[in-house]
Amino acid sequence: MHTIVLATQKGGSGKSTLAIGLAVAARQAGYSVRLIETDPQGTLSNWQRRRSDAEPVVEPIYHASDIEPRLKMLADGGLQLAIVDTAAGLSATTTAAIRHADLCLIPARPSITDIEATTSTLSVARAWRRPFSFVLNQTPIRGQRIDNATDRLAEEAALDLADVLARPLIAMRNDHQDSLAAGLAVGEFAPNGKSASELRELWRWIESRLNLSAATGLSIAEEFPAATDMLPAVAALSSGDTTRPS
Ligand SMILES: Nc1ncnc2c1ncn2[C@@H]1O[C@H](COP(=O)(O)OP(=O)(O)O)[C@@H](O)[C@H]1O
Ligand SMILES: [Mg+2]
């Protein structure tokens, strides 16, 4: 099983929206997916109540000590992907989730306050040596603002942006809000729209970041044991060790 955690201190940056959009994109790509809600605000549970499809199941886990055993049970049960949505701020539950993340996704709007608010999440991901990537969300369709934001994120991470900025950037569009209001994800609400296409592409980017094979859901390490030797070097790069092999 692979665990993706969406976390950043700032509310409104798109953690819940992206968790839902990615869960449905991954399901449409053939993965078994569970959405884990750790935010007592209940955005995901409320969304599921508006929905007729029982999948993806939303499972609330509000206590930090429940995260590890529950993720282990899901993995033992054969689940392929757990997507964990977290509350704004940095709670013990969020830290526990990040600790077990195969990838920590840090959403940020292209604003200085959102970008500054990524620092504490970044510190936790680095402390536990967990891979992380920024997702720039609610970007204007074009503009200087995006270039400034990406430069700033590169400074924060002190890494080459290609490693840590997820692609594509997710533009600000009404269908994100409209789909959630209808108990859907963008990929269901407007499957042929640009937002749905961006979310599908973002899922494919994550797949390659996680070394997932779409066909089997196995990691490269599972499929090709020899590749395991290469993984520590890749992990070092993405966990904040700025000394690169030459
Ligand atoms: N790409 C986007 N375009 C338009 N609206 C968005 C986008 N992403 C998120 N939103 C909206 O922004 C608000 C905050 O998003 P949300 O996912 O609830 O953030 P968080 O979970 O980080 O607090 C919601 O109303 C959501 O519909
Ligand atoms: Mg939320």
C-alpha cells in the first residue's frame, strides 16, 4: 500500500479538494483507494454524505495513536492507496500521518502567506525523512504570480524545483467547488473538463514519483528487486539532503 498525506498549516489551500480529486482519479486509473479523514471539521465525511457512490470510502481517524495500526490493517487487507486529508495547523495526528507517508503533498496557493505556511510541514516531513512535493493550487490561468510562487517554493525546499513541485499546477476553476457541492470529484462532475484533466495528470505525476506501475500497483522495488539499491539515493534527494551525487 502507498500512503499519500495532504498537509499544510494553512486552511483553504486545497488539501481536502485535492484529496478527493486524487482519490477519484486514482480509482478511475484502477487503484483501490481509501480516503482517511483526520480533520474533525469533517469536509470529507460531509462530502460523502452528499454522494450516492459508496466509493471511495471515507474513514475518519481523529486520534494520532490510531493512525499507524489502522494504516497497517488497511495494507494487510490489500488496499493499494490510502489518501490522508489533514486539518489546518500541525497536530499530533497530522505528524503521525506524515511519519507514515510515502509521499507528503503540500498544497499552496500562489500567495506568500500560503507559501510561508508550508515551512512547518516541510520540517516534519524532513525530520521523518519522508518524500514530499508541493502542489501549487488555485493558480490563475497565467501570470507572473506563478513564477514568483515557484521561485519561492524552490528556495524553501532548497532543492531543484523539478524534484519537488508536482505537475501540472492546478488552476483555479469553479468546477472544483461545484463538484464537491454535488458530492462528486471533478473527474466525475466534468470528466472532459480541464480541471479533471489536470487532476488525472497530477495523479500520473504522483504515480511516477512513487514509482508505481499503473498496471499492477506494485512499486518498482517490488517488481524489480535490483532497483532497491537505487532507492536510498532517490530518497535522500527528495528528503532534503541537498548534497547530490555528481
Ligand atoms: N483549484 C481550485 N479552484 C477553485 N477552487 C478551489 C480549488 N481548490 C480548492 N478550491 C476551493 O477552495 C476552498 C478551500 O479548499 P479546501 O480543499 O477546503 O482547503 P483545505 O482543505 O486546505 O482547507 C474550497 O471552497 C474549495 O472548493
Ligand atoms: Mg480541509
